[in-house]
Amino acid sequence: MGGLTNNLWWNPDAIPQNWVKGRNKGGGPTGPSANDIFASVTRDQWANYVQTFIPIENKLIAYATDPNVVSNAMADAGTGIDQAFAAQQGATDRRLKGLGVQLSPDEQAAQTRSAGLTQGLSKVQAENTARDLTVQRQQSILGSPVPQGAS
């Protein structure tokens, strides 16, 4: 990987042995010149940047420019709401059964209607929030100076 282990400033042991014996790349008797050390440090820093940060930058660019990211985030939010309401409905049924309560058909219809309306509202709110935050995140990654209105 290079990194700090080959960096002459941080690891003096990384100096090539032919430099220590009095010969640098140019054959000079005094060891490495300041230019040689600076060039070595610069090459090591560039190699470290290419190896460490370029893959991260490529992932961020792919995320920020992919049009499917927004729809995927909205779908994930909607799925989460559906799962939460299904779990809550199961818990409500178990609680009523544990208390020995049986809803009449009219009560069951009212409860189903109320839960459906709440679920629909929650799903739309979650999808809208996911959309807005994902678009804002994409624009932030790209460095968009356009301010987003608060909703």
C-alpha cells in the first residue's frame, strides 16, 4: 500500500540503502537531495490519494448521478412503512385476542379503514421525505449552490 511506511518524512528507515552509503539516484556523494525527497513524498502522496480516495469519489459520483437512487429510496421507505403497519396489526390482533375481545364486523371494518388511512398517509409522507432528502444529498455531493426551500 505504500502509505506512511514508504514516506521518507514519517519513516526514515524507508530511505534506500544506496542513499545511506553516500550515493543518491544521481550518484552524488551526499545522499538524497531535497528535490529527490520531495519528489518521493509527492509520488507517495499521489499514490495514496489514487488508491484511497478515487474509489470513494467514484462511488459518490455514481450515487449522485444515478436517477434510480431517488426511486429506490422512495420504494425502501414505502416498504418500511408497510412492514411496520403489518407488524402493528399483528400486535393489535394478539393483544385483543389475549384480552378475549372480539370486534364486531362494523368495528373491524372501522378499524381496518382507520389503519388503512393512517398507513396511506404515513407511506406518502415517508416516500416524500425520502425523495426530498435523497435529492438534497445528491445535490450536496455534486456541490449544487441552489438552495432548497424548507418544507
